[in-house]
Amino acid sequence: MTPPASQNGPGAETPAPGKRIPPSAFLAKPSRRHRGLWALLGVIAFLAVWEAVPRLGLVRPVLLPPPSAIPQAFVAEVRSGQWTDAIVHSLVHYFWGLLIGSVTGIAAGVLTGMSRRLEDFTSWVVRLLRPIPGLAWVPFAIIWFGVTPTAATFIIVLGVFWINYFAALGAVQAVDRDLLELADAFGHRSALAKLVKIVLPAASGTILAGLRTGLGQAWMSVVAAELFGVPGLGQRMMQASSLLATDIVIVYMATMALFYGLVDMGFVAVRDRLMRWKA
Amino acid sequence: MIEIRDLSLAFPNPASPDGRTVVLRDFNLSVAPGEFIAIVGASGVGKSTLLRVVAGLVPPNSGTMVHAQSGDLRGRRPYGLVFQDARLLPWRTVRANVAFGLEGLGLSRAERRRRAEEALALVGLADKAGRWPHQLSGGQRQRVAIARALAVDPDLLMMDEPFGALDAITRQSLQDELLDLWRRTSKTILFVTHDIDEAVYLADRVILLAGSPATVRSEDRIATPRPRARDDSAARALVTRIRDRLSDLMDGGGI
Ligand SMILES: Nc1ncnc2c1ncn2[C@@H]1O[C@H](COP(=O)(O)OP(=O)(O)OP(=O)(O)O)[C@@H](O)[C@H]1O
Ligand SMILES: [Mg+2]
């Protein structure tokens, strides 16, 4: 289980003689096909190691089922109808939590970033609320909303809100003053005109990075939010684990990974389209 | 057309005893409609600051400024400003950058596009309209900034060292294009430059700013009709005189 240490010795950085490192190794863009190939190789290596560990008897299969056992468990779970049920519930929580958390987080961050007074006004409230993890709100979520989808959504909203709030706040505060002066010089003097023409586009890169972090964070919150009994994939994973049905736990982990991957891929495609002005 | 009277401007400066640095004091200037004024002076003397005050980007501490507008201002802005840095918006195409000042003037999209492309053609970049700023050279970016200022069809064009980043040949051709444009449109131009040759070649009047706080140290009127020869001997003599004055002021603690 330990990584091969010999590769990481102090001499590892020295290139082999006769093999030159291109001067701009960091900036050079490898071809698309090459990158795809490396990504695929990485996945294959990961699965191979995982398969080997239980098969070689390093770990008992009930503690870590090999990947080859997962498709079967997946088919059974889908046939029973539980998979679809859990996924639909979780996706609804995910969607609303992400939407509400992102929109309110970005809006609050942008507004606070535009107004010094608002920043001062909220600074201590933010400092007090910010470190409380989403899970710590579960008791209140249950008291306020009961064991309902609303309670689960609430937990997700909290997690996503802060990420987007701080990303948007930082991005807006970092907008180049010179560009705001440019807006003044060309007659765009109102706060709204500056927001639309300068602040939002200038901040968009960082805001989008925050949104993307939120896409991942929201899945974590989905599991956490459903652990206390709201139907969905988190609840189903808890059931499975109490029965030691680790293969089913992995089915849901893989499902989440797959959904996250799809959403993230779609997001990156949209982002690259929006940000095509970047070099 | 522009009357600047007793203009003073100070920036807050915690390091100085009175808590501020006076950049301009009792600055006076009157500019006739259609006049081409060049402002020269050492780095840091306050040339850019002066343009900022005239543009209303920085309120003066005292003094008055009257900027009488002429003609119909519909679809136009009172002034166009070319900053010392190109200051393009990286998320807009070249065309959309040039159209920046045209937004909010009640023009149709097609009209804005037409005027932006017209202005781009003036600076010789018509074929770059669809590019992103990062795909341009430094000099091309500066020309886009000039096109942006021209697009709003201002009475007053203020340019802060607009050709400073260009090679000699491009600079000369843009100087001639600027003169051509000025002749055809009768705009008033306030042109800041480090280059005294350029000032003397282009302007009706060359104003030398010096000192801290900055004041007008000399004013030379150049009556030579245009087109002017670049190697005109009277012009050369004037360039030398202004340069000597400037270096005297810098050596003699005049700054
Ligand atoms: N926002 C500001 N706050 C404080 N001081 C400033 C500010 N802007 C400019 N200054 C100071 O005012 C003085 C004049 O600056 P300005 O930019 O007008 O110089 P300049 O004549 O345009 O110089 P250059 O030829 O190098 O562009 C400088 O000493 C500068 O440090
Ligand atoms: Mg300057």
C-alpha cells in the first residue's frame, strides 16, 4: 500500500542526461489526445490497484469489494427500484440546494464587495457564522423543517452559500480600479452600469471558480444532509453500511462520482465558452 | 471653449507634514475651439492628473472649469480620453471595446457597430474587429484605445502619451492621421507627450509644465502652417529651446 519511494528520492528531479526539459514545461499545452490518454491510463491504474488489493488477500472483500463485483450489485440495486428512488430524491435536494445557495451567495458577495459600509456592517456576523459547519445546523434544520427534503436542502444551501459568498466578495474587491475609472471616463457612472459592464465580467473568473467548488461541495452536503433520515442516496448508503453491504455503498459512491463528473464536465464546457476571451 | 481658472489639486499624502501633496496649483489654461494643444513635462509632474481633472474623474480642490459644448450632442459624448495605458476590457472583442462609450447613448446596436468599425478603420485596424485584446500587439492595443475615444465623436479629445509605445514609423503615420482627422473634424485636442519633437510637430501651442506643484513654465505658439516638414529648421530650434528649458528646470531645482 505504500507508494514506491525510490522514485521520490532527492535525485528524482534531475533529468536523465540527454533528455532536455522544455523551457516552458508549465505553459506548454500538451495535445488533446495526449492528455486524454494520460487521463485514461490514470483511471486504469487506479482500478487495477483496487482490484488487486482484495484479490491478493490484503484486505477482506467484505471490507473492500473489488471493482469487478460492483456492476452486479449495481444491476440488482437498479432492478429493485431503490437506486432510481434514491437518485431522484438526492438530485432534487442537490439542484435546489445548489441553486439557492449559489444565487444567494453570489448576490450577497457581490453586494458586500460593492459597498464598504455593508462589508463593515456584516463583518462580525460573517466571522461568527462562517466557521459553523453545515452539519452543525442539522438539529435546527430538523426543528425548523422536520425530517423533510426542505431540511436537507437547507443544509446544502448553507455549505454552498459560503463558498460562493467568499469567492464573489474577493473577486469584486479585486476588480482593477483603473477599469472603474475607464467606465467613468466613458459615461458609465451609475453603480448599475459599472456592475454590469465592469465588475461582473471582471469578477466572472473567480465567481465561476467558486461555483465550481460549490458543485462538489454540494454533493458532500447531500450525503450529510440525508444521513439523518431524509430519503435519498445518503440514507440508502447508511442502510447498506449497517448491513455490511459494502458493494452497495460503493455503487452509490460511484453514482455520485459519475453525476459529479457529468455536472462538472458540463460546467467546464460552459465556463470555457464564457471565458474564451482569456488567453 | 475650455476655460480653466486657478485650478488646484492635492492628493492626500500621510507622509508629508500637511498630510497632502499639491500636484497642481493655480493652473490656468484657455483653449479655443478646434485648437491643438500639446502638454509636455517631466515624468510625475502632473500631466495625467491634469487630464483627469479636465475629464471630471478627479474633483479639483479649488478653481473653476468651463467646458462649453458646441453643436448637437445626441449620440456623442463631450470628450474622449485615451489613457496612458491602453486599458482595454479583456472580455470584450476589439469591436465591443471601441463601442464601449457608445452604449447608453440611445443608439441602435447596428449603429453602434457601424460607428465602432468606422473608428477602427481610422486607426487602420478594421480587420481586427473580431479579435480579443490579448491577440493584439501593444501598439495595436493603443490604437484600439484611440479608436474608442474617437468613436464617441467628442468635441474634445484628450490623449495621454498615446503614441509612446509605438515604433517610430507607426508613430509618424499615426501622427499624420491624427492631424488629418483633426483637420477634417475640427476637434479640440489636449495632447500629453514626453516627446518634444512630437509636440512641436503636431500642436498649435506647446505648454511646458514643471515644478511641484506644477505650473505652466512656458507656452510657445507654433504658427507654421500644416502640412509641416519634420525637419523644419524653425521647429528644430524651438524643440531645442524647450528641451533646454526643461533640463534647466530639472537641474536647477525648479522641480
Ligand atoms: N491617486 C493618487 N494618489 C496620490 N498621488 C498620486 C495619485 N495619482 C498621481 N499621484 C502623484 O501625482 C503626481 C503626478 O502624477 P501624474 O500621473 O499626473 O504624472 P505625469 O506627469 O502623468 O507623469 P508621467 O509622464 O510619468 O505619466 C505624481 O507625483 C504621482 O505620484
Ligand atoms: Mg502620465
